[in-house]
Amino acid sequence: MSTGRPVVLDPTGRDIHGEADHLRALGPATLVELPGGVLAWSINSYEVGKALLSAPNVSKSARRHWPAFYNGEIPPDWEMISWVAMDNISTTFGGDHRRLRRLTAKAFGSRRAEQVRPMATHMVNTLLDRMADAADAGEVVDLKAAFAYPLPGMLVAELIGMSEEARVAAAKVIDMMTATNITPEQAQGVLLGWRDAITDLIALKRAQPGDDITSDLIAARDEDGSLLTEQELVDTIFAILGAGSETTINFFDNAITQLLTHPEQLELVKSGQVSWDDVIEEVLRLESPLASLPMRFAVEDIQLDGVTIHRGDPILINYAALGRDPALHGESAGVFDVTRQHKEHLSFGHGAHYCLGAGIARMVAKTGLSALFERFPRMTLAVSATDLVPYPTFIMNGNRQLPVHLSGALTWREGEQSALGRA
């Protein structure tokens, strides 16, 4: 275990996996320094991470279990303030978390889940159609901007009843929130910006309710105020928007990059020797969309093999390190291999905070990837993978752009042959 000088996390996220490897080498629990000089414990071992994710003595509530926060030592313009100043299913503990999770799970009921697949298929085909002209012209396309970025946001915005104009504005705020190289002034603006955007959405849906999650939660709130407070309503809707979009954006970014840089493995998928499910789980293991998620807090002292995480200490789960832990996946843990027999990962979390939208996320991933590579089977990266520029964050794991040559859509005859091959 690491108890020495804290490792200062790189806010630019230039080498997420190199940093994760370094932290893992220092021990399963390593003291790190966040922006603003805040110290936290980075958990770098799959075994320890899994245990802490489900431990009853680990909380996600800064209001209840982070003394530096509730005593006013953390300023309101701290660079990562939005991650701890929310009151939703991601930042509550105990009975409050169970109450909000039951309510949110109900909003994601089976009827709504049935709506998602045709909605996702339509949105995927719409985005692919938009790219067809660029493919025919041989233009370089930023696949992150044209596909990976809009698809999850459009889908989640539809589910919460947010207009396209409002979604685009909110997306800019979310992007700023995930960046860890922002200034304190920008951080305060982010906090105010997303709360204003969701408050406006709630006001609209109170006046004009629809068949969406926001309207359902408003109805529950207005019928019985004990179910959730107004701030919990605002923060929960934002959590759904942010969690449902940012992680899936990064998943598509990483999945496409891995497949294009490993054409022999892409061929295994095209030939039917491995499934898209195999691809999805291996990408989630190797390239978790989340790198280090803030934050959790020790409810009481936690003893970890010679190191004490004291009551109130912040904790980061280093997902980038967990998925590549050689203790679980052996010497090839850092290698992309869709034929790998065991692909265990914690990218959707574990325990009480396991992602409610995991099933929907996997469905959208499969729908999007299969359609993209069927429509553009000749696609290649337009730059070397080493030239891709990471997004400036140690929280998320993704790139700023993903330039590709689509190299022409399928001709009518090729499409017919592809369909016959699937029959």
C-alpha cells in the first residue's frame, strides 16, 4: 500500500492508462492529489475496488460523510464541486439512496425500456444517413462529433423530454464538468449552468407534461413531497442525462478505435466467430468509459493491509486500473482480445450503486456498433491511433476527436449480400 507522498493526478488526462499502471504498482490503495490540493485514496486493485464498491462503510454522500465539505473547507468554486454538490441517486447513502433508487428504477420501468430499442435504431440510422454523403465524397469525418457524441445524448434527452436545442446547451455544460483542467470560475459556472438548464426543463414539464421520465418524477414529487425534494428532482434528472450520455459517448469512441486498430479482431466479428456482446464486454474491461470516478467517503476507519483510510477520507475508484489488473486478467490484461474467455469488469459499478441503465447501455452499444460497421465496412482511422488527443480529464476516458475515412457506404448489391449472409 502507498502511504508516501501523494501522486498528483494529471488534470489533462494525457496518459490515463500509464498513470493507472503507475498507481497500481504503488499498491491497491494510493494517496493522490486532486485539483485544489484535495487529497483522496485511489483504489487500483480489482479485488479491493469490488469490495469497497459494495461495502456498507463506504458512502457517496459528501453532505453526510465528508467533513471537509460539510464544514465549509471545500470552497464553492472548487474545480470538482459539481461532483459532490448534487443530491441524487449517485450521491446519497443508506435509506435516502434506496428511496431515490426505487423511484428512479420505476421511471425506467419495462414499458419505457421497450420504447428505447426502436428509438435507438431510428436515431442510429438517421446519423448514419447523414454521414453517407461524406463517405461517398471520401471526406474525413470526426466520428465522435458525427456519431458517438450525438447518439447517447439524443436518446437520453428524448427519455427525459428535453428538446434538441436544450440538449445541445446542456451537453456543453456536461463537457465542462467532466474536464479536470478547468478554473474555479469555470467550475462555479458549470454548477449554476446545469442546475439552470434542468430547472428550466422541470418548469416546462410541469406546464406541459409528457410521456417522459421528467414528467413521471415531477408527478411523483408533486403527489407526495416526501418521495423526493425539489433539489433531488433537479439533481436526479441531471444525473440521468449526464450518466446516460457521457459514458456511452466514451464507450463508442473507445470501441471504434480498438476495432479499427485491430482489424483481425474486427474480422472475427464480421465473420460471426465472436459476437458483438464479446466486443462490448472486452471494451468495457480494457477501456472503461470512466477512468477515476469522484467520489466516495469512508464512513468509518477502513483497514487495508497496513494502510488506514480514515473516517471521512475521500476515495476514488480507479476503473482504468481495475479492468487491466494483472491479478485478475494475467499478463495480457492490457491487450485487446475479444476472444478472451473471462472479461470481468466493474465499468457499471457494483453493489448498491450498480448502474440502473446498464441493460439499456449494452443494447444501444450493440445497436450502434453493428449498424455502423455494416453500413461502413471499409472504415479506417484517418490518423495513427497514437495521434488521437485525449479529452482533458482524469475522470473520463476518451478522445477529443475520432477522425476516420468512411470510404464509401455499402452499394445496393453489397447490402443485399450482407443481408443474405445474416439470413
